[in-house]
Amino acid sequence: MMRPRGVYVAMMTPFSQDGAPKLEVVREMVEFLVEKGVDGLFPVSSVGESVHLTMEERVLLMKTVVEAAKGRVPVVPGVGTTNPYHSTVLAVEASKMGCDGVVVAPPYFYKISEGMLETYFQSIHDGVGIPMILYNIPLFTQPLSPELVGRLSLRPRIVGLKESSGSMVEFVNFMDEVKRKGGEMSFLTGREETFLAALAMGADGCMVATAAVVPEVMIGIKEAYERAEMEKARRLQLAVIPLIRACFSLPFPAGFKLAMEARGFPMGPPRQPLSERESKEADRLKERMKELIREAMAALG
């Protein structure tokens, strides 16, 4: 059973002017990231605008990334939807095409009870024999509780948690509750700003969009920590903070796509168009993004 560890990339989705996914750019991104040494790929992600994709587009993106990765790194696409049936359909497709696991976020839009949330995850788990990574992202969906994650950790194919609350208090409580329940899973931070802190508390890695923009720096944090080079690890962690802040200065995920453009990949327009004012701000920000990427890379020494 796979256990996600290291630097996993939450991948963005490039679009052409007519709105179709640009699959040739997706392939180029995969090659770039694999060559840089990332440990895994997470397509059809929140930063990849998954909620704006059709079911067919989600499957096509999964297939494209799996084929481009050629088994060199694990591929764990997002399959979270508003209901367990659609999520299970996507998970079955991911399993058929050879994905190593799937990332499952809670349903969005309708507020549901914790019991319904547990049933949602259980239905997907029981409906397909593929490893599952739970995804806590309170910014967009109902938060997961440590108690719920503790119970779910006893399911044989639930292998990890992507924790994107940004709270280290929440992070350590998830870890403690899983241990208390006797479960076992990997813990990945979904917030770039907390990568080093999470590693220090026993995290297994990260699953973040910044790993697509500056994979060298995120890998550098992990490797410096593993070598006990704490001063370098802190320097690299602090070096990405201005870049992350700039990415969040536009409506999510437009800033991250702009940073990917600055790294040389034509990402095209977001599925949810920016306002005229925001588009002008993006034009001004692009050159600044290039500067912030250079500064972050300079911290590698």
C-alpha cells in the first residue's frame, strides 16, 4: 500500500483561450517536475480549478499526467465532488488507468453533518480498491475533525491526510488522534508556509502548489531538514514566504497560475474570469513574480 512522503505537487491546469485544457503544457509541466526531483503529482487539484472541470476533463487530465509520468513518480489525482457517486466514478477511473491513489476532499456547497461526511468517505473507500488521501481544506469545504480522521484512519485503504487549514494546532491534533485510535497514515501539510514546522513535528511531507513553481526550493527544505541543516532549511522556508503572499494577492488560484507563467509555462486564463481591475493587477504583478522566484531560488546558495 502506497504511503505518500516527500514533496508532492498540487498541479495547476493550463487552459487555451477557448477554455480547453492545454494537454501539451500539462505534459511539459510533468516532465519539468519529474526532472526536478519531486516525489509525487496531484492533478485535478483545488489550485487546478477542479470544481470548474467536467467529469470528462478530470479523467482526461488524470490520463495525461499518468501517461506523461511513465511510472517515475506516484500520481494521486483529486476526485472530491459534491456527492460520493461522482467521486467513486472518478476513483474507479483513476484506478483503471494506474493512478497510485486518489485525494478526496469533503463535499462542497451543502453543509452536511459529521456522520454524513464519514459516510461519504466510507462509500468511496468501499466502492473502489485504491488508496485514499483525505483532504482537509476548510477554506472551501466543511472542516474535518481530528476525531473523524482518527476513525477513518482505521480503514485499510486510507493512507494519508493533506492538511490545509494552515494551523499547526490542528495538524498536531490530527496526528495525535490517529495515534490514539491506533491508526496509521502519512501526514502532508497543504500550506507551504508551514512545511518546515510540520516536518519538525513529524510530518511526512507536503502537497502544495508552490512545489510546482519552485520545486527546487521545496525539495531543498526537505533535504536540508533531513541532513539536520536547520539554518539552511529556515532560510529556504522564509525565502518562499514573499512568493506565496504574492500568489494569494489575486483571487485564488489566479496568483499561482501567474507564478507558473513567470516560470515559463503558458497557463492561459482562469476558468473563472478576473475583473478588469484584477487583470490589470495581474499584468503588473507578473514581473514582480519573476523577481520573487529569482530571490527564492537564490536562497539555495
